Amino acid sequence: MKQKAIILALALGLFGATAASACTAEFKAKRGGQYVHSTISVPSSSCNSGGVLSLLQSQGYTNIQIVRISG
């Protein structure tokens, strides 16, 4: 039982560290003929306008305007 508690604590700690290392970007863009105003979670290595822009372009977004990056 003690082992399960330790494993659970380690798993939660790893998940928390992963979530904390990401940031959120708010953007406006066009995709498939529709305008979108949304947010996306990006890894810490892409927490800059260039990284967010590349990620959104790879997902098919065009006319991208990054409103805010936080985190």
C-alpha cells in the first residue's frame, strides 16, 4: 500500500512539472474558411511568438495574429 502511495505521488509530481513547463497562447486566425479566436497550450520550448506561429501554421491556420502568450 505504501508503494502505491509513493508511485502516485511521483506520478502527480511529474505531471505537475510537465504542466507547469507549458505556456498558453491566445490567438486569432483563419482555418478552413472560418475565423477563430482561441487559445492553445504550447511546450515551454515554443513559448515565444515564432514558436507559436510555427505550431499554428503546422495545424493549418493562416492570417495568424498572436494576442498574448502567458505562462
